[in-house]
Amino acid sequence: MSTFMQKKEAVVRKWYILDAADKPLGKTAVAAADLLRGKNAPEFTPHVDCGNFVIVINAEKAILTGKKLEQKYYRRHSGYIGGLKEVQYKTLMKEKPELAMELAIKGMLPKNTLGAQAFTRLKVYAGEAHKHEAQKPEAYEF
């Protein structure tokens, strides 16, 4: 008996919708990353991009537990001396909740071309409304 290996051409992608309202940011990000990679499917193959499309709604209503709102920072560096930029997560969740969710999910994807391809299939919205009704997304409970 041989091990099954998924072919790139045979991948059938589904659309899933995740509601982040009143759920921890990290747990939502884990569920989204698993769906983007296709790890929930029995035909998962690590070296093939066999993931699904994921729509995350209500990103502004996601919660951070503990003191993360005050103590956690998003940091980036321009590469120049003194080029460190810091944003507190309280500010980030108020101004750009989509970015906070995208950063959490992107950090859980592989750091290679498979992760970059999977990240293009992610759609994050701060509110309830999204423009992907035509794809008939399934609700995913996590």
C-alpha cells in the first residue's frame, strides 16, 4: 500500500466563513491558518497547496485575554537607525482590527511560497458584511 499524495491539479477549494465575535484572536487565527493550509482535510499533503478560502468577519469584536491589550505591541523596523515603530494592540484593535487578525494568521502560516499562496486566500472584514455571498461560504465552528 502506498502513501497518498495530493496533486496540485486535483485540489478542490471550498469557502469557509469564521465569525470572530467574542472569541479570542489567537484561537480564531489558529482555525483560519489550519483551513488555509488544508490541514482539516484527509488528503492533506504538506508540500502541496491544498488549502481553502477563508473569510473572517467581526474582526473588531475579537477579544484579547489577560493584559494583552496594554502589554502586547506590534513592532516593525524600517532598517534604518532609530527606525523601530511600535503600536500598542489596544490602538491597533481600535484603528485597524483587520490588520491585527491578518498579522496573527500570517504568523501561523509557513514562511515559504506555500504560506504566501495561502495568505492570498484570506479575506478579513472588521464588521459583519462581506462581498463573497456568490461563493456560498460554509459557516465553520471552532
